[in-house]
Amino acid sequence: MSSTIALFTGLSGLNANARQIEVVGNNIANVNTNGYKATRLLFSDMIKQNIRTGAPPSEDSGGVNPTQIGLGVSVAGTLRDFKQGSISATGDARDMAVEGEGFFVVERGGERFYTRSGAFRQDENNDLVTIDGDVLLGYGVDDRFNVQQGGLTRLNIPIGTRSIAEASSNVRFGGNLNAAGELPTGGAIIELLSSVSGGFSLVPGATVPPPQGSLLDFGSLLTEIEHPAQPGSGSPLFADGQRLQLNGARKGGAALPVRDLAITPATTVQNLLDFLNAGLGLRTELVNPDGLPAGAMLDPAAGVIVVSGNTGAANDLEVPTSGLRLLNADGTLAALPFAPSKLAEATGESQRTSFIVYDSLGSEIDASLTMVLESKTDIGTTWRYYVESPDDTDGDVRLASGTVSFDSFGAIVNPAPVQVRLDRNNTGAVTPLTFDIHFAQGEESVTALAGNQSQIASTFRDGRAPGVLTDFSVDREGTIYGSFSNGLIRPLGRVVLASFSNAAGLVDVGSNLFRPGANSGEPVLTTPTTFGSGSIVGGALELSNVDLGQEFIKLIMSSTGYAAASRVIRTADELVQQLLVMGR
């Protein structure tokens, strides 16, 4: 019966429009849901009732169109609209928004999900997670803060717990060296005499006797040097197990580090000379203008040790009587074995400046740079640099020495950096620490012009003391950068985005999450801004893309359609009632 068909047709209209109202209601309810994507409901007409199939034209008559009566409407499906939602700044670095294509990758119970909502927070393990505890995945970093683009891992932001230090690699100096200063004539000269007589001698029957006419030799054993207060007794001045300590010596007015020489049966005079050269920082390869080579030397005939310093007033040496102490094994003072006598002071225009560098653990390393005028010619001046550090672990304060030339206008001629190596053995830090000293870089340079006095200083030094992670931010390419309290900024990880061939085929599982569907295709993981994926906006969230005006129009149309379908049912019902009346 036609009236019965109309009842079911109207019913299909009621059902379809009711579904439309449900979809519209869901969209409106999620108008403030971050990252929500609006859904559209699509209708299709149902199978037709064929009254006449139609006929083609013939010689006797024209063609006839088919006669079909529809049987109602059905829901064809839903279509999710993945167009971009508005970006709203929040000021919270943990919030992220995807501007363009792509989904954040999160994990729950070993299963991966995909979301556009970037409202992340840190859990007790400092992992970035969603409000529901789903863990954000991305690329991690190694122990040198290099992003490892391999397998996905949890993105961890250990605020307040992770520390970092950086070794120095460059030190830059600026200032002026007084080209009008005096040329050096020689270095400091200090004789190390015995406390009684002029020099030292060996005990009778020494196993390593000196050559004829000498009191001591370079190979003489310290344990066979006779005590000067007991001549002829055969009593040695030094004994096995004792140590000679350099403590209180000064160079250019600055205190030199404390150094110890262990006394053993095999310790020789040459070992003592080497100890003095290293502890006093004497460049023994140089010869002073007075013809005296720099370094601690032995006068075998007199049994006297002569210390000849390097040139430059800043290299002048002071060794007091208490500057060389003989200590027993328990640390008590045994004797003051030397009586230093200073014969000359170091001369020549010079300047000494101290600076600090850092090793790989962030430990401060004290160092100094001394510049000494070495020569003047018609084409400029030449200066010798001395780089020293009391924190070099091999006991030798000497690090580097060489010359720097300046032209007749005071400009540096050879601006190549000076490489310095500093031992950090048994400190836990990378050894050696290697850094470059720059006398000229960019617009900044050390000059050699005539002036009242030389003045140079360190104007730049990289490297950092240990610092704690205090903050972080995310750039448009998804790299998370951590800011440390020492001023360093380092990558902490990188956000990864997933894209799908057909995003509309994803299955919504609630809580702003999707999983791959039968028609979505497999996720393609990539970094933001690559392979068509969008960029990351840090400190912001993507808003819902629901258009309220459009949803209200759909609501009106659905309400009208629902009312119209109910009217069809009522009309069909009236027809049925009329038919029943006729049958009475």
C-alpha cells in the first residue's frame, strides 16, 4: 500500500535528521575542545521503487523515462573535517600546537595513538604526557645532546635535575702592548747555595762520584749529598722517603703552585733541576740576551745550582729561604736545605694577565698569559707569549710559548690562534683540555702601539661551569631546547609528527585520540616541516575548528526536516484512517 510506504519513508526521514542533530550536538558540545575536528553527516537516498523502467525511442513512438518512487533516506556516513583550527597562545612551554598537517604520537600501555591536542604536562618522571597520562613520543638525545633520529622514545624534560658543563675551546684577548717599552737584557738569576758554605758536595765514597774537579754532577744522587752543617761526617742532607716542596715562590709577583719532589734512592741532581724548571715555569729552550740560557743549571765545580729565569719583568722570580722545604714522610719540616741568593732581576717590557677556562666537568682552571717584548726592527715589534697554569696535573706549569709579530702600525701580522694543551689526568675530565688563544678575531685585536704601559685582558672565553636545567622551549621544527642556569642552551629531544594518506579514515577512540583505521593507511613518521608535515608552535594550543554559525544552520535544517518527516507520517496515518472508515 502506498500509504504504508509513506509511513516508512517518513520514518527514515525522522531517523536521518535525528542522527544529524546528534552529530551537530556533538560538534557544538566540543566547540571548546582543543584540537577537536568537526564531523559532517552525509545522507543518501534509499533504493527506488521502479514503476516503469523506461523505453528507448522507436520508429513509432518517442522514448519513455523510467518511473521511480524513492523509499526514503539513509545515513551514508560521517566525514571528519581536518582543516586547521585557530592557534591560541598559552604562554606555557609544555603546550604545543601543530600548524599544518600531522598528529602528535602518544603511547598508552604499549599502544600508539595519534592526537592534535598538544596540552602536555610532566609526570613524576619528567616525561611529557597528556592530561590522561598518554606519553608523548619523539626522538631523544645522547649524552652529548645530539638528537638521535632512530627509534621513538619518551620525551623527557628533567627541570631542576639535569646538569651540564662545557669545556672551553676558545679564549680571546684584547688590549695594547707598549711598543715603546724597554727591550730585556736578561732574566732573574738566583743561586741556590748551601746554608753554611757556598755549594754542596757528596758524602765520601759516593756510589756516583763527580768528575775530577767537580763537587757535584748531574747524575749525583740526592741521598748522597752531604749535610752542609756536618762536613766530613758522611751524613746525607736528603733521605729516602722525604720530599722537597716548592712552596712560597713567586713569579712576577704571583704565587706559584705548591709542587713536591719525592726523594728516593734513585733521585738525581738532574731530577731536581727538572723539578725546578717545571715548578718555576722556565722555558729552557730559550737563551736570554745576556747569553745565559734559561733554566735551572748546575755549576759542578762550585756545587751550586743557578736558576736563570726568562726575560720580562712579569717573569721575575722570587724564591725565599722557606720557598724550598725538606719535609719528612709525616709532613713535618726536616730542614730548609737551600739558601737562595738573588743576583739579578728580570728586565724588559712585559705584561701578565690571568684568565679562567673550564674542563669538561665544568671545573675552573686558572691560567695566565705573559707577553714580553723580544725585539724591535724597522718593520715592527716581536713579542713572546708564555702560557702557564698551576692546575696542569703533570706538575709542570708550562703550557705554551711562542712569538707574535706586529707591523710598524701596531697591527698583528700572524693572527693564527695559539693552541694550548692542558693535562687533566686523574680528575675525571677529558684530558688533555685543548683550547685556542686568539690575539685577533674579527674587529677585536691585540695591538702593539706606543703607550704608557702594556695592558691586555681576556675579553671572551667560552665554556661553562656546571648549570642546572631551568626552562625549555620548542622551535617550529619540533626541537626541544633546554636552558641551563649557566647560560647554555642544548637540545633535549625532538617532537615527531605522524601523517596518513587518508586522515579521514582514522578511528576516533575518544579523549582526543585516534588510531589507524582500515582506510587511513599506515602512519608515516617524520620531523615537523618535512615531507609535507606542519610546524610546531610552542606555548600554544590548537582550538576546535567547529563553526558555530554553520552548526546552528544545520540544526535548523535538521529540525525542519524532522518536523517535515513527522508531517509525512501524520498525513499517511490520516490516509490509513480514511481507508479504514471506508471499510466499515
